[in-house]
Amino acid sequence: MPFQSHYIPNTQQEQAEMLATLGLSSIDELFLDIPQEHRNPSLDLPPPMSELEIQRELGGLAARNRPLGSGPSFLGAGSYHHFIPAIVKALMTRGEFLTAYTPYQPEASQGTLQVIYEFQTLVSNLYGMEVANAGMYDGATSLAEGALMACRVTRRSQVAVSDTVSPACVEVIRTYCQPQGIAVDLVRHWDPQVTSQTACLVAQYPNFYGSIEDIAGLARLAHGQEALLVLSADPTAMGLLQSPGHYDADIVTGEGQPLGIPPSFGGPYLGLFTCKQQYIRQMPSRLVGRTVDRLGRTGYVLTLQTREQHIRRERATSNICTNEALFALAATIYLAALGKQGLKQVAELCYHKAHYAAARIAELPGYSLPFQRGAFFQEFVAQCPAPPAEINRRLLERNILGGLDLSGPVYRPLLPPAVDKGMLLCVTEMNTRADIDALVAALGELG
Amino acid sequence: MIKGGNRNTAKLLMERSVPDRVGSVLPALDVPEQPLPDRALLRDDLALPEVSEPEVVQYFTGLSQLNYSIDTHFYPLGSCTMKYNPKINDEVAFWPGFAGIHPLQPPELAQGALELLWRLQGFLQEITGMAGVSLATLAGAHGELAGVLMIRACHLARGDTARRKMAIPDSAHGTNPASAAMAGFEVVTLPSDKAGNVDLAALRQLAGPDLAGVMITLPSTLGLFDTHIVEVCRIVHQAGGLVYGDGANMNALLGRVKLGDLGFDVAHLNLHKTFSTPHGGGGPGAGPVCCVESLLPYLAAPVVARGGDGPDYTYRLMTPEASIGKVSAFHGNFGVLVRAYTYIRTLGEAGIRSISANAVLNANYILQALKDTYHLPYDRRCMHEVVFSADWQKARGVSGLEIAKRLLDYGFYAPTMYFPLIVPEALMIEPTESETRETLDAFIQALRDIDREITDNPDLVRQAPHSTPVTRLDEARAARQPNLRWRRERSGSEYP
């Protein structure tokens, strides 16, 4: 008997009856438009598997990965280990949310639309900005689209990127900007060159190395040349630190992963994107607006769609279509559950634990904190007495996942010469005092 | 049904907020408190809701019930391939061994994840007949952007700087021209001929030394397999251009034909369509880019490579030698890729062929049953979707949009409307392979009933929908006075 998949209801008998309504006798006759020499090629895929077998196979693959929760972990650098309340997964995996399409038919999609409106509200509040969109792919693409948007707003085509922005984000900015003839210049964060040709100054808050830069100063510098300040800001830090809106930033983006989204080997994540109200018509991605129905009841719709590709085609503000709505939902549930007090508490836990860890490590012989004079949030650089890769290897023998090795070719040229064995460590609320003390003890022995 | 009290979804989170309610409890600080930075660096204006956990659960559950979804309704949305999303795929993606791993942890601590990605690359190569795959792109349009950037990089590497034009059929999805523009190309429109194929005469005119390539959706958005496709590829190649394949409609072709065999050079797949990963109300998706041998050096970074000897292979991430660069922060939408891997592995060779067989059968079954009631502008065998025009109904005073809205009252989501742009009053219906014949029959009957209502009671259709949580919404007002977030009411105006 031919294979019958449990995902496909039609039986052989039903297929035959349906084909008969078309005057056909075989499935192959449906595909006669395909050139015969290319039709029904060989397909070298494994045979079908039962659910039980696939669980076993995937269980084997999963067992060959080390999850962050399996031991103390101090790796951050753009993806963060935070607590996720159980309700986030329970609610986001409801089929009514999970298996709906983009809400093009508003009457049948009010759930998704109202969630996005809530998301826009909470993300605007988080960053102290006037408007947020419905989300982008991830933090890096969001920042790159922020740079492109600044070029449209200012009608300029040079982008100045601070050297303390995540190198991965800088690469994505280059990938996005260069084909459009936009020059991307890496500038020194302590003396960023902004000219009358610069569309925007791009910076990160806290920066890639964890430090809190003078955002007000950067805004003044950019605005002095009528350029925009485009930031990438960590949403968790917003529980404690002044918002970018407070500093008069123009476009503020961020990686939404810390808001209830698991690290998941790098994706799916969520791009946050906010700006000043005056620029909304240059914004990429979807926007949900509040309106009324024919009976005067409140409802929500996709709006200002003339910016988007399905209307504007090659003149759209971006090609983005499917974004990350399910994770905008996750972030909204997370922010609702944590709330005003909870997010502040998470940010404070990260801050105090990271500072405790930093202070203990600074006391160890051979270790130093090259950037300790400035304020930092939950990440910091430690200069190590031995190559960080070697230290990380030996930490792993104690089942401790160390920080990011900054001595390689990507990071090394961006750091001062004295920081030649740097390690970027991240401490969050997931790290107990016992974890931190174990890290410090191990570093002491290895140093 | 209207819900009472706080389970009513009318009030937004900030309106529900009550000072000192908490929605989650965190551990107490277990290290000595550290000095805070300068007060000027700290905020005191964080405006987030204060609600308890039961309220959050009740509110979001209530919101979910306002949606139509595949799990609750037939969703015949053309071009979107709204098929059943298997639950096992979601479950495994949340396992700690997959969801709990950090993208930058050393490769030796992620060998299982890397092997899964390497195998998925192999599956997608086999399905498309291509030589290599990058899984780094995060959605269909993101895959398009990467693909056309690869075309650009390839021409530039040959020193061919004159190829500024990208030809795109008039039936194409809007992301195609938008992606080409983002990659710096000038977009030129390629007309369709009377049968719905690419107009070869027009293509020959465009195929010159300034043509970088063409972007072709196969089957087209008319739901038709372009019978000229081999000739299209040949003309473009002869002129020195490259052929991009938009894989949005791959559900029709699985195991039936390989894009690489037809002459495509680079293509993306939509894993959230063809490979059943849930659409999530608008993402996350994944748009892997597949290409032929000559384009491998330009693939988006990273790709997964295998080294060493069997059975002790090792897997690592690598950057192709002339890569267009990184297109996202890390290595792609891994959670989506896990789901797609699980799907392909579950169905296997026989199941993958069964998808296209039944998807195309179901679409033709609908075509046949409704072609006397609704105008079929291209009267030929369709592939996975059928495009009707409601111009017969329009002539009787009711538009395609109104018919689509009336379907909501019958308990069906609407077809894609007014697309492709070359069909007036288009209703694009894609049933997918995962629907039962009973559902298809009920849907066919609903469309026949609506046609009868247009004669008997046209206002009933014009005013539809009647049974949804809200009726037709004032979209003009939403665009004219954008209200994009909640604010506390100030002097009678909610928004500045």
C-alpha cells in the first residue's frame, strides 16, 4: 500500500474520486505542464519516520548540545540568558496565535492586531520613544534598517558607526548599506567624527563591551550636524537606566530576545524599532493603528501600509514582509508579566550580580578590568593572565561556560593594545552567588 | 460571546494596571548590594503595566479567541500555504537541548545543532536540485535580498559593472521589486502573456548587457506552471544574466521538479509555508537561500561545513570565500529550522511527494467545482492554488472584497484578494494538502451560497462580515489620524 501520511487526510480512494471529477485517472496527469525530461526526478531523502522515531533521533541530536541551564554560564555578547515565566510559552503556543497568518483581514485577526498595538505601546514606553513598529527580524537587521531610514530622512548617504557597536551588527549594516551606495565608516567612540554629510551616528547602549556611554553627548554631536542618533539599546537595561528618549535619540532599535525569548542558538529573535513621531512615514515594517468599526466599536488594523512592499513595491521603505509577530507576542506577555516592578528587579539583579562578579575578579592576581572606570550594566571585559580560549577550556572542565574570547581577529583590532587577552563576561539573574563564586574560584586557580 | 469583568478584552494592559500588583516574583538578591552609578543615569519613568498573573493569562487567552487560525478555521489564503503545523515540531524546538543553547558557545558544545543544520542544508539542496544552501536568512523577503545580493556580487566579481537591471514579472509578489531595489538594482517589469506565462518577446527585448537577472516565482502567483520556463532561463543565461527563483509556491513542486534542473541559479524557500513551520500571526519565518555551484562562494554567512572522517564527523560554521556577508546577528532562525527538519524527516521521500500531489489535487478540485460560478481568467490546469476573478459578481454589484468578507461569516478565512494585480477582483485560493475533502466541499458550497446571496440579498454580502468580533473597520481614519500606541488621556485627546 502506498504511504499515507498522518498530516494528509486524502486516502487513495478519495484521490481517485477527486481525480474523476477532473476527468483524470492519475496524479501524474496534474503535472503535465512540467517539461517531461525534468518531471518526477529522483528524490534522495530518507524514508518517512513515526513520531516516536523522530523523537528518538532528535533526542540524540539535542543531547550533543550543552544548554545554558546545565551549568553556570557567563556568555552574553548579544544573546542573553534570562528567566522566562511559564505563561509566556503557554500563551504564545495557543494555536489561535501560533497558526494565524499576518493580520490582513482585521475582522478575523483582532487578537493578533491588539497584541501588536500593546507591543507598540510597551516598547515605546520601554525606550521612552514616541512610536514603535510591529517588530523586525532581529536586533542587527533592525539597527541596519535604522541606518537606512536615517539616510532617507536626511537625504544623506554616509553612516558613522561607533567602534563599540557589536561587530556582528556592523557587518549587517555594511551588508545592507553598501549595495545602495551608502558609505559606512567605523568611528572611535571617544571621538566620533560626524560631518555635514553624515546621515546618522550609530551607537549601542550599553555598548558591546557592557559600558554605558555618554548618550546625551552623542545626541548633541549628531544633532549639531543635523544628523540623527540611531541607537541599539538593551531592553533589560531599560528597567534601570535612563531611556534613549530621555537623551533625545531619534531612532532606537534593539534585540528583543531578552524579553522572554530563549537563546535558541541565535534565533528566532525579535527586532525592536522605535522613532520620533515625525519620522513615521519613513519607518520600515508593519504598524498597527487603533480605529473604529461600522458600529463605532474600537478595533485595530494594519495602517500606513503605503510605506510597505505589497503596495509600494520597489519604492517601499523596506522589503520586509513576514517579521517576528509570534515573538512580539512573547515579548508583550513577558513585559506584562514582569511589569513595572519586575523588569526593574531583573535589571537590578543583573547589575548587582555583574558588579559583584567584576569586583571579585578584579581582586584576582593577574586579572584586571580595563574599562572599569566607566559605568557598566551586566557585561564587562576582564583582561586575563592567559589566553581566554585556554581559560575557557579549563572552565569547561569544571562545567562553567566562560565569556566571549576577545583576543581573536574580529575583536582585537577594536580594543586598546593593552587589552590583548580580553574576555567579555555577562552576569544575569540566572547566575546565583554560588555560580559566580565558582567562576571566581576557578579563574583564581587558572590565573 | 462577550465576557464579563476583567476577562473582557476591551481594556488594554495599561488601563488594567493597579499599583503594586505583580505578575511574577523574582529571587531575592543573593550578593552584597553594589554601588549604583550616578543618579542621573537612572530612570524613574518606566511605564509598564502592573497586573497579576491570572489577569495576564485571562487577557491573552481572550485575545487569542478573537483570531481565525489554521487550528480553528480553514485558511485558504493564496500564496501563503496555510497548512497544518504539526505539534511535535513545536515541542522539539522548545527542548532545552535546542532552545537553551547560546549562538556563540564553542562548536564542540553544539555539535548536535550543527549536524541538524548540515543535514537540513542537504535536504533542501536535494529538493531544489541546487549545490549549496545558506540557512542564515530569517524570512522569505530576507532570502530574496540575500539572493539578489549574490547575483550582484557575482557580476561585480566578473568585472561586469553594467548589469543594473532586474526584470520582474507583473504578477510578482511586492517583496521581489522591493528586495531588488534594496540590493541597488533598477526594477523593470516583465509582462505576462495571454496564457499567464512570461511574455518571451518582451523578455528577449530586455535581455541585454545591462540585465543582471530575472526574478521568477514558480508556479507563478496565478497558480500556473510557466510552460516556457526552460526557455526563459536560456534567454537570460544567453544574455549573461542569472535567474532568481522565488520559492514561495514550492508546495506545488515538491518531488515533481527541481529548480536547478530547470535552469534557476539561486532561489529561496519559505520554510513557514512549504515546510509547515507556524506563521505565528506574521513570523517568525525562515528563507534559506539555495544556489548552483558557481554562486557558492557568495552565499550569505555562515553556512555549516562538515569535516573529519565518519563516523566521527565534526561540524562547524564557516564563511564562504566571497560571501555577501552576514545578513543577521547569528546563524538564522534556528527554532524554525528545527521544525522544518523535523517535518521533512517525518514525511520522508514518499511524504514529500504526497504533499505536492494532494495540494495540487485539492486546488484543481476547487477550480473544477467553482469555475461555472466564478470567472476563471486562465482556464487551464492550476497548480497548488487557483485564482478566480469576481468580475461576474462585480457586474452584479458585489466586489471580491465583499465576497471574501462574507466568507468569514461562513467560518472560513478569506482568500487572498486583489492579488496578483493583473487579475481584476482576484480571489486567490490555496487549500493545501492538509484539508479534508469534507472541508473543501463545505467551502465550495459556501462560495456558491454567497453567489446566490448576491442575487437574493446583496446587502447581506456588502455589509459582511456580521459574525466577527468587529465589523468592517475604518481604515481611512486609522491612516489619517494614526493612533499607534496607548497614552493616558490628556485634555480629551488620546494622541498628540
